Amino acid sequence: VTWAGHSFGAASIVQFVKSVFWRQAIPDLKGTKHEHNPDWKPLYSPEANSSLSKQITARSPIVLLDLWTMPLCSSPSTKWLWEKPLPCWAAEKEAGRSNVLAIMSEAFYNWSVVLQRTKSLLSEEPKRETVAIEGVDDRLPRFFYAPKTAHLSQSDFGCLFPWIGRRFLNAENPERTILLNVRAVLQLFRERGVHVEPFREDLKVGGKDNIGNDEGILATDGSVEGWIPLSVHE
């Protein structure tokens, strides 16, 4: 099962996946002032032997498009959940490439608070306000953005109404934006063992036409035209 969402949907995916994966870390409120406060009840508490609990593992693919971070750490009742890392960090270091892909529009990239909180969320220690430079770790989520894109560029809105996107949102090349997003997600699937037929459309990688091979799209060297890799570490 792949868990994916856009904007508030991405925030919902984060809370849901972390609630299920870290279910044993739910704080015990018995005897505290929050014991009967409905706002402090867990977001979701599945049974340990439920099929859902088995479908959310440290290696489950997660796709976050323009993650809306503001609700995640603003409520004191879910602060304990914010401080828990994404499940990928519970995997062994030798588990291979990260199963988490985060994609930002330029609009969200330029929103410094959202960018910083997204970096914190993707890091091994979300509770740290700044993310220190650590050693190389393959579990680190892949993180990208495309220039000249808006929040709605992550959907088909730009393809349906390109003039509105250019005029009011400064969003260009909506078809290529969608193509980059889709091919990055599908490459993530391939790395997780899901069979996906290769694309026939050309994708310029390093100035050359890369036909039917999307491996380069998740590279961090910036070789894909209009596809900027971001670092979680500062």
C-alpha cells in the first residue's frame, strides 16, 4: 500500500501513518488533567493485529505533495506525534534508498516557515527547530521542487486552465510539472518492487534524452531540467 496526499491531504497522511506506526508510543493520560479531554484522545488507535497495522511499515512508500505543515505542530495535544519521525527512520540503515518522496511547488518553497517545518518533519528529529548536518543516510527522504509552479500545480488544474495559472499564479509548463511529479512517484514505486511500465516520452537528464528510464529523476545532482533537489539538512 502506498500512502500519498496533497496539501492538507499530505498532512492527514502524515498524522495517520505516524499514529498507526507509533501506536505503542501513545501517551498514557490516565490520572492527568487531560484524561477526559476529547482533544487529547489519539487520532487513531488500531489493534496491533489488524491488517491495517501490518500495511504501514518502515518501508511503506509515502508521497507528500506540497505538505501543509501548519496543523501538524500547532496543537499541544499532538505534540508527541509531531516529535516522532516518519516510519522510514525506523528501518535499518542498510535497508536501501528511502521510501519517502516529498515534492514542493515554488510557492511553498518560498514560504520559509513551511519549508523549514517540512525539513524538520522529514528529518530524523522533527522536534529540532533546525536540522543539523549529519552523515549520509539512505533513509533520508527524497525532496524536490519545480521552479515556476504554484500550489495547484500538483493537481491537473494547471493543465485544464493554463492561462489562469500563468496569469494569476505565475505557474508555467503545467504538463511538464505533472510529468515530473508522476515519473518521480513511479520511480519510487519501482524501487519498492512495484512493476511499472517505462515511459516513452523523453525526459531531459544531464542534457540528454533519457528515454524509458526514470532512475535519474530521483538523483540529487540537479541533472534533470526544471527539477531541483532540496536538502533536509541545513
